[in-house]
Amino acid sequence: MLLIFWRMIQYDKVTKIYHGGQHAVEDITLHVEPGEFVFIVGHSGAGKTTLLKMLFAEVLPTSGAVYFDSRSIGELSNAELLRVRRNIGTIFQDFRLLPTKTIYENIAFALEVAGKDDDDIRADVPHVLELVGLADKMWSFPRELSGGEQQRVAIARAIVNQPAVLIADEPTGNLDPINTHDVLEILKKINNLGTTVLLATHNRSVVDAGGKRVITMDQGRLIRDDKEGKYVL
Amino acid sequence: MSLWLNTKRVARYGLIGFIRNGFVSLAAVSIMTLTLFVLSGLMVFGAALDATLVQLTQKVDVNVYFTTNATEAQITDVKKMLEGMPEVASVTFVSREEALATFRERHKNDQLTIQALDELRDNPLGATLEVRAKQTSQYEAIAKFLTTQQSNGTSGGSAIDKVNFYQNKTAIDRLTNIIDTSKRIGTIVAVVMGLASLLIAFNTIRLAIYTSRDEIGVMNIVGAGRWYVRGPFMIAGILYGFVSGLIVLLLLYPITLYMSAPLQRFLGTFNAFSYYAGNFPFIFFVIMSFGIALGALSSYLAVRRYLRN
């Protein structure tokens, strides 16, 4: 427990078996330090998404425990879990924006649930949209934006609360190479500002160009953990 | 965060959701309008049934015929006793002279009867008490009481010539049956139709929220509390109920106005428009509160399904 105390994220002998007996994640133990940029690689079905979802309790482990800031996620009260979620930004392959809200409202929503007042929201939303280069799309709806633009909105929403951790699950899966490059550059900038980034992908070029820590998964197991790794599968 | 700020945001998102999900809102409002229309129909039907039954009930009475030599004191005794009974709604005294006048009026085209009546030196008709019970099923008890008084010969009982209940008994029993059956069928129809339309409305709202299940998932992930997710959907549900209620209340005006005459021909005295106009505050309250409660509750239950920790 003492070791866990100063680690930001800790997976301790974590196993997840879905209904029907499918072993999504098996006996994973790893930790992530504050400010790290970690690629999680593996084929489809390797368990990358399940591993990430367990960090914000969208999926709960069958055995073992996941710790965030030394607290076991599975033992948090509902209110504590909501606080943790507001401290973890999430980006998905399918963007997951709120379709009936404008870009401004999508980002404002994340600030509202964090308890920000209207003045702060009016100041923060244009600022974060400027950071991702979409200040002129503030009043558009998600359906009016390209895939790359939607993903940048998702990034803006994920970082607007200045979270400690940013989880990106295949963020470039639906993007062309130019947009992929842009999204990656933004994530690197965010990481340079001190946010821990966990990025699941099976895009070889993205990983190889990174020069970052690479965790490799296969059939639910962790098979490699390289400090400055490459995509090896 | 202040409760007021939260409430304001939830209300705004609810209204925005209602407007922006126009097609879904239209579907939900249409179905809820039908549901509330069925409810209002049941209310009018119930009132019409009640009015018709009251009207029929008023046509039934028990007449106490007194002998021609009954004294006023004896008749008053019986009248007072009847008025003291909890089952009795009213007692009307018809004097011998009034009875004769009514008889003459009724038979004015029957020369033979009038001639026979003229040949009699004295008025052959006795005074009468017309007794109305509060419910048709109570006539038997009243008649029994009267016949007991008659056979005992106590107070004014000795002056009673005859009680006509037993002549009318078959008709009264049949009417009592019809009234009971109509009420029972009316209640069953109301409950079945009410439940059916309630389920349809509930499912429509559930479908409307089903289309937003991914949205609810995203709200969960960004750390929105249960009420912050649920609130806007409940506001939208309340708006479905409110708008549907308004539509129904507006539609009832021309419909009851147009239907009043044909319904009156069929049902007698009941006037649907008068009922609508005279009971508007009550109808407004029932339709609106039912619509709003249905919308809010359906939304609450539907969102609960997609709310995770």
C-alpha cells in the first residue's frame, strides 16, 4: 500500500471476465507516474479499451483493484467517483459528443458538471477552442463538423477542466493522416503541460514516432512494457 | 454549486432538448395528446353516465296511497317518519284534490272515465305521498317499512291504503341492475383504456430517451451527477405533458360544442359543452396534472435505465 500511495495510477492484479466467460483482461499489474505519456498497443480485442474503462469505473474488475491517487476506484462513493471522473479527461474513437448541443455547449457541459460559474465558462470555452483551432465553430453542431474537427472538440472538452489524466481510446482511428498528426501534436502539448496521457492505439506510425513508454497487450495479458518503445507485435 | 444555478441550467437544457429534438418531441406530444384525450373522454363519459343515471333514478318513486278518509294528522305522521329515514331523499305530498285534478288532466280525452268520475258524488282518490330514495336499491327497505306500518296500524299506518312498490318492483329491480352494470362496465372500460394509453405514452417517452442513451453515457463519463443528467429529460417530459394538455383542453372546446346536440338527443339532459364549460377548472387540473405527472415519471423511469454510477 505504501508503494501505491505515491503512484498516480496503479493496476493491481486486475482481471476482467465479461458475461459469457470472455477474459478481456487477465492479471494485469502496472503503474503510471504523474506526467507520463503511455501508449497502450495491441490488436483489436487485446483488452486495451477494457483496461482504460476500468480507470473511470465504466467497467469494474472481476478481481484485483485499480487505484487512482492511491484510492481504489471500486470503493469510491458515487460522489467521489464523479469527482474522479471530472479529473480524468476522455477521448474516444467515435468522439462521443452530445449531438443536440452546440460545440460551445458540449464544452460548457463539462465545466458545468465541475461546478464552474457562468462567467468562468464564458471565458474558458472560447480559450480552449482556440487551443484546438476551432474558435470559429463555437455555435456549430457536431454533425456540421468533419471527423478531425469533432475529435478536436472532444479533446477540448477533455482538457477544459485541466484534468490530471487524459485517456484517449483510439483517438485517431477515424481520422486521415493529417488529422492524426494534428491530434497527436495536441496530445503531446497537453502532456508537456503536465497532464498524464494514456493513449490506446493500433496505429504503428503513431507509436513509432512518439518515443514514449509503450505497453503491449495480447489476448488480455500485458506482454511488454518498454520505457521508450516501438510498436512490436 | 448553488442549487439555483443547477436548476436554471437543467431547465434550460430541458427546454433546448424539447425544441432541438423536434421530431421526437412531436411524436411524444402526439401520443400523450391521444392519452389525455382518452382521459378527458372518460371524464365526459363518466359525467354523462352519472347524469343519465340520476335522470333515470329520478323517474322512479314509491307512492303511498292513503284511504279517502285519512286525516291530515295521519298523513303528516307518515310523512315525518319517512323524512326521518336516512334512505329517503324527498317526500312530496299530493292532496286528494291535486290527485283528482291530475287524474282528470290525464284522462281528459277519455270521455267514459270522466263521465264515470262525474257520476260519483265524492272524490274517490285518496291523498298520496311520492317518496324518492337516495338510491334505487333502497326502495325495497322503504316499502317494507311502510307495509310494516300499514299492518301494525300504528300512527298514520292505519290510514295507508296501498304502497305501489311491489307493482313496480320488477321495473325497479331491472333499473337497479342496469345502473349497477353500467357503472361496473364504465369503470372497467375506463381502467383498461386508461392503462392502455398510459402504457403507450410511457413507451413513447422511453423510446424518445432510448435515442439519447449514448448521450446519457457521455454525461456519466464526464462526471455529471444523476440529477444533472436526469433533470433535462424530466423537464422535457413535463413539457410533453404540458403541451399535450393544452392541445387537449383547446380541442375539447369545439368537440364538446359540436357533440352536445347529438349526445343530448341520445342521453337526454346531459350537455357535454355545459359540462366542459362548467367544470373547466377541474378538467384543467386533472388533464394538466395527469399529463405533467405522466411525462415526468416516464422520463424519470426511462433515464434510470441508462444511468450508471
